[in-house]
Amino acid sequence: MSELWVERHRPQTVSDIKGQRAVVDRLKAYAEM
């Protein structure tokens, strides 16, 4: 069966997330806790 579009194109790392700087900053801050 073919892969879903969202699975093929989802970000592999936090750095791959574009246009969501606030979310990226929160995720990075949470990971450092």
C-alpha cells in the first residue's frame, strides 16, 4: 500500500518545521528541561 502524503512529507526533525518559530522554540525549551 502506498504511503500517506502526511507521512512522506512530515518534518523529520524540529529544525524541519517551517513557519512556526514559536512552536519550535517551545519544543526546544521543553526538550532542554
